[in-house]
Amino acid sequence: MKKTIAILVSLFCCFTLYAQDENGIATSKFSTLNWVILIVFLLGTTVIGELVKNKDKGLDAFFKGGNNLPWWAVSLSLIATKTSVATFIAVPAFIFSMNGNLTYLQMTIGFALGNVLFVYVLLKEYYEEGIYSPYDFIQKRLGVKTSQLSRTFFMIGATMSQGVRLLGTALVLSVITGQSTLICICIIALFAIAWSYIGGITTVVWTDAIQFVIFIFGACFALFYAVGDIPGGFGEMMAIADSKAKLVLWDLSLDPHKTYTLWVGILGCTFFEFGSNAVDQVVTQRALCCKNLKEARKAVAFSVVGVATTWIMAFVGIGLVAYYDINPLSDLIQASISAEPDRIFPYYVVNELPNGISGLIIAAMFAAGISTLDSALTALSQTSVMGIGTIVFPKLKTMDENKVVKISKIAIIVWGVILALLAYGFSFFQDGGLLALGFKVPGYAYGILIGIAFLALMRKGTFTNILIGAFLAILGIAWMHLEGISFFWWFPVGALVVIITAIVGSKLSSNSNKTDLV
């Protein structure tokens, strides 16, 4: 443990020695006190991760926490995992942008409905099957080939979406230190790998729970100071926002090209959230760590309160609009923000808030970012080793569990490197901001996964028909992408194409067989 901390401290210090003020808005105002808070948070969480890790050996302990984790800790971990740094920096950035407003909050309806749908549709089935992942459930119902197809889509979707989230957290560090984006990505990935490596899912769940407490306090502090910095307080803030048309909440438009409408929130976003819970191992893995189905249902249901963080950060965005209307940004800073809008909230935190408070909120951003990334690393490790690995290398099934755990830890490191490389690649493609990018990149995969999960629930569909459906779904989503149709519609459309193709294909095959018999 001492060696791990020493390595982390050494690497962190080395990175900070090579700061590069390349973005034009890095600051020298991040004081010694703020650095102390940030370093204590990162290293303190590492120590806690070591102390709370599951002392039992074996795969159940590493990937499922021995099914002995309390529901409330799992619930906090679910909230931390799904919140991500995008909520902290991309939501305020979206509202601060030229055409931004509160319409994004309509999506929180779907976030709540998607949780309810998972609780009553698939969670019971998962617990009755005693599985490690939703892909094991698919394998039992639809066969090995279909499960491998679903694992492949998960790994593609997860690596893409987590790469975006890693980039978001790195942007925060870039703003406060002036270091290059690549160096910042390396620092975040380093800590996420360390926390996942130490104790598997048990360490991840408990550190996530701690991080949730940190970032919910950080969000509340940010809102408090955003309002307090405006002469006239909340009333003046809302008046300025209203004059700039930032308070528009409802959009009843039926135009499928619009991203944030009520119908997208109720339908498209519900499917997205259901998919995140039911077929994304990054989230599902937590729900499978509870003692029983009743505890798991409580954990998933309570995690709905996580939407409160989105509302808090939306009003932080309103505060930024009002503050910088009263205190305009310089031309240089305005140009930098226009090029990378997701930097606005970190810039405000470091330059406008008191020492100590800014350190706390930056730590909260790190908490949101790393809690999502370490969750992804354990999920990708489990899926690649226990899923695809056991098919490609059958010896893994009979190998000593402790050796398999060691292989899984190596997989965590490998996936960490892959995500870091993807994050760096995404740094060159931020058109539309991180909020849109974070939803778009898994759009091609998760709709298909939702469709396969429903087919497994119905025990319908052959591998060939599902593969054809997946291919048609990708073509349909690509067409919607080119046409500019809202990415939230990609999820239900992808699912429906897979389901309809598989069911119709099965009926045609059945009718053909009957004709042959005649």
C-alpha cells in the first residue's frame, strides 16, 4: 500500500512540474491550500480504498463484493457512476452557451423512468439467474454467439463513452494547472486504475459512495456561491437569465431533429437510462452486488435522487450567465471559452471562488469523473476476462480463481491505457460540447443491446436474425446521424429494429420449415 501511494505521489508531482500554459485560460490562482485539498482527496481516497477492500479472495469477492454490500452504499455508487463529470462541467456549459437554456432538464424525466423500468422488468430475472453480467443472462437465454455479440457491443459503447468522460475530467485539471490535455488524462487514468486494481468492485463501491458525498456538497457550494456573487441575489440572477431566454424549460415540439424536447425526455431518454441500467455492465455490476433482490431494488430505486445533481448544476449554469453578464470576460478568455465551452465552469471555480472552496469543488469534479472511470474499468475487466476470455481461452474456466483475479487486474491496466488513448483522440473532436458527445458515442451500440436484452427476456430470436437486426439498426442509426435526428432517438429505434427483425425472421423461418414439411 505504501509503495502504491509513493508511486502515485511521485507521478502526480512529476506531471505538475511540466505545466504548459497552452490554453490561454490556465490560472495561477489555484493556491497551495487548494492543492493540499486536492492531493488529500486523491491520496486519502486511495488509502480508504485499501482499508475497505474485500479481504476475501476469488472472483465473487472481486467482481460482486461477495453479494454482501449494503443497498445504500450501492445506491450512492450508482449515482456517482451515472453522474460523471459531464454533469459538473457540461450541463453549466450547455446553459451558458449562446443557445442554451433549461430544456435539458426534461431529460431527467427519462432518467427516473428508466430506473423504474429496470427495477420491474429485468432486475428480478438477473437475480434469479445468479449471473455476473447481463451478457451471462443473454447467454443462458439465447446462446453463446448472441452473448458474445452483446459483449462486443458493450465494450465498444463503454470504451467510447468512458473515453469522453475521462476527457471531461482531464479538461478540469487542464484549466487549473495549465498542463497539456494528454498529461491531465494520464493523471486521471492513473488514479482510476489504482482504485480499481486495489480491491475490485468493493473498493469501487465504497470510494464511489464517499465521492458522491463530496461532489453533492461541491455542487451545493457551487450553487450557493454562484447566487451569492450576484448583486441582488437569486431574484436578479433569474431576471438576467430570463432576459437572455435561459429559463425556457418545456419544449413540446415534435421535430425529431431537436435534441431536448419533452417527448425525447419521456421516450428516448427513458430507453437510454434503461439501457444504462440493464445492459451496461458499468452500472449493472453494482446492482448485482446487493445481498438479495429486495436490497437491489431499493438501491436502484433510490438512485433516482441523482437527478437532483443535474438540476443543481443547471442552476449553477444560470448563475454563470448572470455573473458574466455583470462581469464580462476579456476578449482572450471569451475566445478560449467559445472554442472549448466546457471550460467555463472550471474557469469560474478557480478564478472567482475563495481559496479552499475552489479546491473542494475541483475535488468534487474529480470525484465525479474518477468514480465513473473506475467503475468502467472493473466492468470492462470482468466482461473481457470472464466473458470473452473464457470462450477464447477455455482454461480460464478451470484455472485457480486467484490467478484469474490477477489476470483481471492486468486487464484493468490495459483498459485504462485504452481509455486514455481514446480520451486523447476525442480531445480533437469536441464540436457540440461534451454533453452531446457523451450521448452520441454509445448511441450505435446501446440501442442494439437493449433490443437483445428484451429478446432474451422473451426467449426469442436466433443469432443470425439478431445479427441481421443489429446490422440494420446500425444503418438506421447512421442515417439518423446524417439527418441530424436527435441522438436520444437512436436508442429506442435501434432496439425496435433488432427486436422486429429477430421476431419476423424467426416467424419466416418457422413458416418456411412448415412449408418444407408439407
